[in-house]
Amino acid sequence: MTTPNLSGKKVAIITEHGFEEVELTSPKKALEEAGATVHIISTHDSVKAWDTDHWSIELPVDAQIDQVSSDDYDALLIPGGVLNPDKMRTQRPFISFAEEFLEAGKPVAAICHGPQLLIETGLIKGKEMTSYPSLKTDLTNAGVYWVDKEVVTDNGLITSRSPEDLPAFNKKIIEEFAEGVHKTRNAFSSTDVAN
């Protein structure tokens, strides 16, 4: 089976300092090799990675979160790392950006601790997802059907557990991002439209 062509697709990667290095760099490389334009979006001019147990590389940021619109992108990727999603989930611009993708039916991918941010949207109840095992209770409490698989897809919502799952995750995000908007997905509605 040939890899889908993502030429003409724009993918947003949202991150704070402390993302797990390989959970951003590996999917980004796979998406770019499939033809996508990929932008790293943050509140900083550059973001510092975490690599297993220490700080590592610093990557330039393409755009500030408060200066972009979800309308400019076809899909969203949220890398994990213990620090990154925990910082993003306390900042309304990151939460709102993710909400807009979910509400529009655009593909959203999150790996490891990345789904932590999606909990804050209030839009994942009833979805089948996976994550790093330590998030199982948090996701279950948010109404998610949590399963222990290398990659789980629920109508354009793609999740994986850890860096070990990256080969399956990268393959699946390319397929789902190529499909585009998932009109069959149940309508998402926010329980918290304030702020």
C-alpha cells in the first residue's frame, strides 16, 4: 500500500517547553516526507525538548498561538511529554485551538501525555482513545473509553501510548490526515464555552 500524499495539507503542532523530543520530531518528519507543510505553534519563539530524562534540542517556532487560526490548518498534532501537555492545559489559547479542530471534525492526533490537553476541551466524552497508562483514570473520568493499543482511531481522533508506538502512530496520522474532515463524526459540543 502506498503512503497517502499530503501535498497541499497544512498541519499544526502545538507545544510548550518540555515536549518529548521524538514525539514531535518523528511525526513531523513523517508528515513532511508525505508532503505536508508542518508548523510548530507555541507561545514562545523557540521550544525546548525533553529527551527521556534530560533537556535536549531547541526548535524554532513557526507561529504564535494567539496569531493563528484553526481555519489555516487541516489537522492538529499534540506531542506528549510530562511537562508539555500539563503546561498547555492551563492556557486557554491552546485549549481553544484544540476545541476548534474537534468541533470542525478535522483530524486531531495526540500521543503519550498529549491527550491531557484534550480533556480540558470537554469534547472527548464517549470517544475511544489511548494514552500513556498513567492518564487512563483521567481520560476515563472525562468519559473516554480507554483501550490499551498502540494506536486508536475514533473518526479522525488518533491517539497512541508512547514513543514505542510511533511507527504505527505516524502511519495512521498520515492516513487520517489525508482523509481530511470527518463528517461522520458525532457533533462535538463544548460544555464550557465561557472564557
